[in-house]
Amino acid sequence: MKRLDRRVVLAVCASLVLLLLWGVLALLFMTSTLEPAQRSELLDALSSRAVLAVLTLLPVAWLLGWAWLRLFKLYVAPVAQLAEAARVAATTDVQRRLPTQGNAELASLAQTLQEVVDQRESLRVDVSRQVAEASARIEQERNRLAALMSELTQSVVVCNLDGRILLYNNRARMQFRALSNAPALADGAELIGIGRSIYAAFDKRLVTHALENIQQRMQKGASQPSAQFVTTSRAGQLLRVQMAPVRGLAGSQVLGGFVLMLENITKAFQEETRMDSVIHTLTERSRASLANMRAAIEMLEFPDLDAALRGRFQKVVGDEVHAMGQLITDLVQETSVGIKTRWPLEDMLGSDLLDAAQRRIQQVVKVQIASAEVSAEVWLKVDSFSILQVLSYLTERLVDELDIRFVQFRLGNKDGRGQLDLIWSGQAISTETVMAWEMDPMRVGADATPLTVRDVVARHGGEMWFERDRVKHQAFFRFLLPLADARDQLDATAFVHTESRPEYYDFDLFQVSELGQHLDDCRLVDLAYTVFDTETTGLNPSTGDEIIQLGAARIVNNRLLRQEVFDQLVDPRRPIPAHTIPIHGITPEMVHGKPHIGQVLPAFHAFAHDTVLVAHNAAFDMKFLELKEQATGLRFDQPVLDTLLLSAVVHPQQESHRLEAIAERFNITVLGRHTALGDALVTAEVFLKLVPLLADQGIHTLRQAREAAQKTYYARLKY
């Protein structure tokens, strides 16, 4: 039943009751002045016409009810709506004209209030400008720190004492993504995020033990206490973690948080294990060979040994010597990769290396140089400085000794290694000259180094030779260099091309502590939220409708984190009704081959872990999640807030609490309506506008918000 219909019925009923009361009072007054006989006659006459009297009163009651409702709509409701709009203007930063419905006096009042609101807005803008100017220096320092953190090649994560992540750099984000064995369903499946707990990635006991060690060292007066531990990721990777404290105040011995510096030592550990195995193999097999040779040599010392036996023992010695030689050769080849990787090599995009080489060569050598056939996908693992020295040295010798005036670079991928060519046209050189250039210490301009070309190539575990292309009348030096590991290439690509601005920090989280607090007693502004929405095949979850899209965003420290979202299409494993497609825009082809809900919900459960859930008309979305509890074994048992109910709490006089209507009242632009992520983002912005309005009504904690929401009419909706 609509609210207007309920008001009409209530007004008519109230009018009828008042009329009946007035009639009873009038009857009592009349009968009190009559004689008993006259009173009896009057009552008999009225009792016979009671039904007629009631029927006569009904139209009168209807007219009175309509008049009262009309007066309410003209004078009471506009005042209440104006008050609600004025409260929004006074409590939030929403810029919207106040309603002017109603009579002339009310319109005049609205105009006066609008002038006050405009003045307040002007003052607010002026204050905001002054605050922005005063905060410019602090913000600049924040940006410098965040930019520095983002550019570091080491993974760094900063947490408060509760383990809440308040800062991390891009390298850490990529490393956590690589270390997680969760399926890459959506960005939200990552382990790391602002306001999330570091204990989702690390055993809390390890971190707590390291913190205790640091605190003990601080109490003993250590100036730079730190702790280290090694742990295993979900994907079986070994991590070395170094922890450093964040002090509460300058010179204070009180911890305010901690910094984690992460290093993946899986390869190093495997290399050390392999070297131990190599040494063990060499020792055991050499011991056996030496024993055999010793026995054979002792037998050969007998002078009367016949020729046949002497030949057999000599063969034993020869075979064992050959076997030991082959063993040493095999072990040298096996360990050469490990030895070469100890040379400090870095992951570098091949085209960037060649750009640097062009600039370097043109500074010291008068030669035209260009790049031809350079693959943009090749990542090399090189010591860029020594490779630049080699290319510059060889180019200078080509110019000085062969009078070459134009050289080219060519770069590609050949059999799992980077293939780099230094090409020139003109006079060819002999193999002896090439060998001499390889063995001579390098000199480029006025700079000299004891390293040779062969040293640099060997330390990279690469190869280098000279070739002629008689068809093109060209000659070139060809280098085979190691490629970056496939996973390292992925990490480095994201690291280089991601903006190095302060996306991943919230220093205000240092001030938040939830230790020993129950969520219901926490202030709304202190909690972390997951605001989510679903798109479904229909509106009846209990009769088989399924989720086809799930989207969510996070609110931490009263701030919407747009870079940390969850957005995933879901295969419902049932047809999508044709009449619903124009609403959500999701076709069967779009969900074909996508993960089913049993695969998506674990990732979403991890994304929403330890947060309060928020949705618009949450009863609908939660019903879909509840129906999957038995199949997935996952329960979303955290508190839930509903923006529909909260809107009814702060704006009881508004006729609509649809998401679009609330967004319009708050002057929020609606983008991506009826997509799960789009609706989740709009709902998040609405929720952030509702929080100060709730506080204005004395609703500050989660418990108070939930209790107020349950008292509204809409809380009775069930699915």
C-alpha cells in the first residue's frame, strides 16, 4: 500500500472517530437536560436511526479527512521536506537547491534558507581553499613519500598495530598477486588492499613474535631495531620478511605500526640446495673413483703382474680418470648458470636498453645509429652498465679502425634467449681481429675498464660471435643474452607502466585501533565496509534465479577506494530471460565460459573479510548469498547495513527511497546503472553521504544504525 493511501485512510478514520466522539458528547449534553421520559424517547428514536446517522457521518468524515490531508500536504509535509533538505545542506557538502513547494509563506522561507545555505557554501569554499593552501606542504611530502615507495624495486608494506595495511607500493601488490594461489577471477581476489589485514597473507603468530622482539630491543635502547623471519606463501614460495618499527612519536619507545620489506628467496634457496647436492655428488662419486684408482695403482706396482691383468688395471685407471673428468665437466656446466646469476643482473625492457645505448654512443662516438626490428616484448636480465660499455666499445672500434659511419641495432627472441645484433655495412673483419677485440680490456672515450667483452658475455651466461650477411652486404656482432623470468617480466611490466602516484596509502589509519572492540560498539566513521551489488537472472532467488554479476567496492577510513574493487561476471548455468537483458545488459554470450558462483564466492568472501557489508535493498542480495551457504560452505555472517533503510531513517518524509532518487537528492552522478559494480559505487557514495546525516540524529555507532534501520517500515521486506 502506498504511503499516500495509508494517510488518506488514517485521516478518514481519525475524522470519523472525532465525529462520533462529538456526537456522543452532544447526546450526553442533550440528555442531561431532559426528563427521564423524554430521555428514553430520544434514545429510542436515535437507536432506530443509528445506521443512518453513521452513514451520514461517513461522507462528512471523508471530506474532513481530505481537508486535513490537503492542509498536511500544503503546510506540514513541505515544511518537513524543507527541513530534511536543509539538514542535508547543513550536514554534507551536497550542493542542491532547496524545494519551494507549498504556499507563498513557505516559498519565502525556502528562499531565505537558500540564501543562508549559499552563504554557508561560500564560507565553506573559502575555508576549504585556506585549508588546501595550508595543507599543500604536507600533501607534497606525502606525495614524495608515496612516489618514492612506488618506485622502489623492493616490496614494501606499512601496517598499523592491528595489522591493517595503510600503505603499500606497486611492487608489493604485484608480488602478492604472484604469491597467491587463488584463481585470478577479479582484481578483488588479491590478498593486499588498504585497510585489509596483513594476516590474510602471513601467520599472525610470526608477525606478533617479530613485534615482540622489536619491542624488547627498543626497551633496551636499540636505535634501529628490526626483526626477520622466513615464511611460505600459499603458492609454496619462500619469503624473507624484514620488519622495522614505526615509532609513535619522535624519539618515542612506543610502537605506532611496522614496515615489512619482502623478498622472494625461492630461487636463491633452490640454487643453494642444488649447490649442496652438487658438492655432495662430487664428493661421493670422487671418493668411489679415487678408491678404485688407488686399488688399481697398488696392483700395478707388483713387478710380476702379467700383461693381461696390467692392461685391465690400466684400463680401470683410465676409465675412472675419464669418468671424473666428465663428472667435473657436467658439474661445471650445471653450476655455471648459478655462478653467473650471482652477477648483479636487473630486469630491463630491451628497447629501453637500446635507447640508452644510442644516447651513450652518440655522446662519445661520431656515428649515426638507429634501431631496426626491435621487439617491444623482449625483457632482458642484464647488467645494463656493462652491456652499454660493450656496445659503445665495439662501435668505437668500428668507427676508429674501419671508418664505419652508420650502425644499427636489432633485437628479438631466439630459442628462449634475447638476440641482440650490432649491425654495420662496409668492410668486414677477420676472425682474428674479432678475437682480439673480445680479449682486449675495454676503453670507451677516456674511460677504461679491466673487463673484456668476453668477461661481460660470460658473466651473463651468454654468447657472442661475428657473422656476415652477404645478401644484404652487412656484418654484425650477435649477442645471446638471458631473458627475464616470465613471472618477473609480468611484474616488471606492471611496475613500469603503472602510475607512480600515491594510490595505495592512507596514513590516517595509524589513528585507528579496533583492538578489544566489538564492531557494534565502533563508530561508523571508523569501520571498513564492502559495498556490493548483484545482477541476477530474475527477482526470485528462492525459485531458482541466479547471480550473473557480482560487483563490490571498499570504504576504508570514510573514503571510497576506487582502485580496489571486485567485478566479476558469473555463469548462472541456466538461461537468462530475454526480458531481463535490456535491464542489466548481460547476454548469455557474455557469461559463457565465466566462473560459476561456487568459484566466485570464495574470492568475494576473501575480499569482504573483516568488513561490514553494505547494499541497497540488502535483503534481496543477501538472500542469494544465503542460498549458496550449503553448497560453498561459506557464510557471510558479518553485520549488514542497508542504504534503503538508512535513507528512510534520515529522510522519513520522502516518498521514494529508490537508489536513483537518493542519488538525485545527494546530487550524485549515476554511472553504470544496473551493472553490479556501477550500482555498488553509487551505493557507496550514497552511504558516505548518509553517515553524517545519521550522526546529526545521534546515530554514531554500528549498533545504533542497525537498530534505527530495523524500526523503519521497509525493514519488513522479505525475499
